[in-house]
Amino acid sequence: MTTPTTKRAAGLRGAVGRTVNITRMDLEYSLALVVALIVGVLALTGIIQSIQQLVATTLSVLSLMAFSTLRNSQRRRLEAAKIDVLDKNVSGLSADLRSARTLLEATQAVMEIPGGLARDEAFNAALANPSVWHFRGCTGSYLRAETMRSVANSARKRAPSRSRITIQILNPTNEQVCAEYAAYRSALAEQRQAGTGDKWTTQQVRLECTACIIAAIWYSQHENLDIEMSLLDQMSTLRYDASDEIILVTNENSHLPALAVTRSSRLYHAIIGDLEFSLKRSTAIPLNRVATLPRVWTKISAPQLTEAMSRMGLRLDIASSDRPQLLELAFRGENKYRLS
């Protein structure tokens, strides 16, 4: 592979070669000029009687030709010097172009996507055919409404190979973190709707998170998906959605821009590493311990949900009155971030 150092060395060898060739020709022509002048002068002055006038004249002409050739040689030397300068300039331009290309690629690898419809389109493109999806957020409402269904559809097309989903959401048994998130969402709703927004409660956050767990159990049992799930005891205002090609970093305000990081960026691999690390450090829930839930999700009973939580080590008693809302949130959840 040709490198800038190799190109510079080749250019230097070319310049040295041109200089050596010109210098060798100059020495030859200079020697011819000196000999012709000496012989010509001697002949014209009669010092050498055996040389005829014609020969003397011919030698004089040859000396003039040699002199002209030397002048041409000097011009070639100047032209060679100009070529060397031009070669250096071209090499410098090539380096600048490479730097510009690298900068352009870096700019395209990490970009800001406007909020609203552009953000919707970015998620649609990312969910077109992923084989892997990572999520780290709070209640996973978009995950329930769009992501798991889309990844499951893609997995069916690639059967028998399976797709992988990792999920990190708030711990519904941690009352403090649920209360903190409820306060944050309530404040955000008030800012957007001038005080008319719906109030979030701790119980609502717990139901949303529990619904996400139920959806994860069902999809892992009835779809071609390997799902790993863990619970967070600390909230963040940022959400991470990552496919095997792109990462989208967003927050709850769908009007704000998203940060997109493509696989070609080293930052992509750093974020994926962080998501994998936090998945292992947070509280894992063993979805595979749960008995198989009915495929028709409307037939899932409250006792089955309570038993499922118990088998995973979660102290969440599902009341019969909460069952309809939980199942609606798990399987018919609304995409609260779509503006189109």
C-alpha cells in the first residue's frame, strides 16, 4: 500500500535523478565546448598548420552549438526545479484532501438530527431490518409500542436465526426512582402545555415499567428473540436506542434533536460497550424462569402475571383491577413520541 512517506521518497528520488542526468549532460557539453574552442582558435591563428580552414570553421560552429545546448540545459534545470516544486505542492494538496475526507467522514458518522418528523424517520430507518437492538431508558414506552414488534418482524424474515434485544429500564420496585421520574415527566408536561399537562404519579411509572417487563417476557417466549433485561435504580433524562448500524440518543421531548452515531464511528463502539457494561452492572431479571404465558395476550390472567414477577424475584402483586391497563400498555402501547 502506498503511503505519504513512500510518495515523498519516490518524489525525492525522481528529483535527484533529474538533477544527476542534467549535470552529466552539462559536463559532456562543456568538455566538447572547451575542446572545440581550443582547436578552433589554434587553427584560425595558424598554430596548427595541418588543419584546414573548413575544419576550423566547423569546429567554431560546433562550439556555438555546444554553447546553445548549455543554455538549453540551464533552462531544463530551471524547469526541473519548477517540476519539483509542483510535485511538492501536489503532495501537500493530496494530504489536505485526505484530511478533508477524514473530517467529512467523521462529520457524517456523528450528526444531529432535527426533532419532530426527522427524528421519526431516523427511527423508522433504524428499525427497518435490525438483528440487534439495545435500549436504555426509563419506562420503555416506545420500545413497547414500536421497537419489539419491528425487531420481531425482522427476526421472522431471518428465521431460524434469532435476533437479540437488551433492555434497561427503571426498577418498578424502587419507589424513590419511580417518584423522581414521575416528577420529571410532570414538570416536562407542564412546560410543553403551559400547566395543562397530565400529572405523572409514582404508581403510573411503576405500571409502565411493569408493562415493559410483561412485554419482554411474552416476546421472548413467542417470537424469534433473545431478550436480556435489567433494572436501573437511577434515572437519566436520555434514552439510548442502538441497532447494529446506528445509535440514536434522545430525550422525552420529541421536538428536540437526536444525536445519531453510525457504526463507522469509534464513538459507536464506545457507546455499545457502555450499554453492555451497564446491562451487566444493573439488576438482571431472569425472563427464562417464567412459565409460558398464553400466546393470545388477552388471555393472560392477573395470577399468571403475579407468579411471573415472583419467579423473577420481583415483589409486584398484580391486582385484577390493574391487569387490563397493564396488558394494554404492554401490547397496545401508544407511541407517545410520534408526530407524524
